[in-house]
Amino acid sequence: MQGFVLIPDADAKQALRIRRSLMAAGSSLLVLFLLAVGYTQGLLELPVLTEAAFIACALIALIYAAFRSGFNLRFPDPSLTMEQIILATMALVYIMYQAERMRDVLLMVYLMPFLFGVFRLERLRLLLLVPLVLLAYAGMVLLSAHERPGHVDAPREVTLFVVLGIVLLWFAAMGGYIHSLRARLNRSNRELQQALEKVHDLSIHDELTGMYNRRYLMEALRREKARFDRSGSEFSVCLLDVDHFKQINDECGHAAGDAVLQEFAKLTQTGLRGGDLCGRFGGEEFMLLLPLTKLERALVIAERLRLAIEQRAFPGIGAPRRITATVGIAAYRSGEDTAQTIERADAAMYRGKAQGRNRVVLSED
């Protein structure tokens, strides 16, 4: 039976949100520590300390449960930043009202929930929080003045209120600036990631046909050779060459030649199995890499493809003209280099050219 996991890693975003909520919970525990110190110094009664501990633990459990259950995903901001700040502020105001003799100490930590939002919220939402935090403090002072006449120093409280407002506005402005920096950094990171993905894509794909390029095909061949060396998994290589391609370019133009190569590329990728690999080897030559395929099976696949090419009407070359391909096939031999396998497939293909083209020829295995 699997034990309880405080921060499950099944969902990376949820795990990050839980970690942040637990960091905020650490601030609540700091407040409780300050209250405990005040209790040892006779500044706080035990019932107030107990009540504060209950409120703090209840809020931590409530927020943690919201994240673990996925309830937070129903909100526009799944991090529940505003909600956590409001709950923490209300709890602190209530504790400050009860712990009158420790109010000056608690005032120093009153801004902690707001600071939590400085690194997460944009300027507008921070500015919306400013009057809430100020009104909560003002309400607490007014209630204290009403319930405990003579215990509130009005000039001092007015001064504290003004200072608190200035500090909150400054934090909101700084928070907005930090948020804009984070947004720009995130945007730059996304653009960099997209650029890296594009560079990687260009490095392994042929620009004209969109197929894998020679570099990627050679790397795939090395992987197949390594797998053969480990487990004896056979594989075959097919080289396909478009017949009379120079004549097509000369008579129909390079644009038509490019269109033929693009259509040829699409056709060679249809009907392949999931593990098969097809790419442009160079010029009008293409390669098929057929893992777990013996020579006889490769012959069937190549012949089917040759026939499909012969029957396809290619655009831009004139109705009577047909495109055909000559294919050479070689199965990998134990102990040889992949370049030797390619050479044998290439030699078979040129024998097919010499025999009249539009045919599939096996290497001399």
C-alpha cells in the first residue's frame, strides 16, 4: 500500500502550487512562533495563542486540501494567490485585535501576505488589494477603540495608517514592475525555446520536402546497427532514385522538378509501418530504413512503393509523362560498417538503372 505523499509529482504545475502554499504556511508558523514568544513574556493569554494556532492550522489545511483535491483548478487563477492573501490578511487582523499588547510586533508581519502577492500578481490586482488591507486594519483599530475606550492612541494610529498605505502602494508599484519583468522573461524563454526547436527541426529535416535529411538518416542507421549488435535485429536499407530527373528539370523547369520531389516525398511516406523511416538522401535520391525487416520483406515493400509511384500522376510535368523510380535494397551484414550497407544498396540501384530503370534490385547477398 502506497504511503501518503505530501507533494505528489504526477502534475508538475500542481506540485509547484503546493510547494508555494507550503512556503506561505511557513509564514503562518512564524507568526505562531512570535505569539508563543509573547506568551512566555506575559504579553498574550493562552486562549488567544490557542485560537491563533487553530486558525493558522485550519487555513493551512484548507488551502492544502484545495490543491490536493484539484478544487483550485475551478478558479481563474489556480494558484489561488488573491484568495490566500485575503484569508491570511483577515486572520492576521483578527489575531491583532485579540492580541492587543502584541499589536506593534504583529504589525511588522502584517505585510507578509501582501508580499506573497508581489511576486505573483500584476500591478492592477495588487492595487485592488491595497484598500482591502488598509480597510481591514482601519476596521480593527476602530473596533478596538469602540470596545476598549482609552486603549487606542488616535494620532499614532493615523500615522501608522498613512505609513502603511504608502508602503503598500510602493510594494504594489514594485510588484507590477517585477511582474512585467517576469512576463518579459517568460516570453523570451518561450521564444528561445521555439527558436531552439526550429533550429533542431531544420537540422534533421530537408528544407524542400520536409523529410528527414541525410544527417538524421545516418544517425538512425547507426542506432539500428547498435541494436543489431545487441540483439541481432535485422534491418534493410532501400535507396530510391527518381528516373530521368535531370531531363524533367531541363524540359519542365526547376519549379516542376521541386514539385515532383515534394510529391515523391509524400508518396514514399504513405503505407510505411510505424517504425519505418524515410528521408531524402541527396538530390533526387531517397532512403528507406526498414527495421526488423529481412531482404525478402523489404523487396515486397519496395515493389509496392515502386508500383504506386509509377501509377501516380505527378503535377506540372505534362499528362503523358510518368514518374518512375529505381530501387536498390541491401540487408545489413554482421560486422560491416553502415557505409558498406549503403554502398551495396547503391550498387544494386545502379544495376537497376543499367537494366532499364523502374525496377527493384537486390544487392548480391
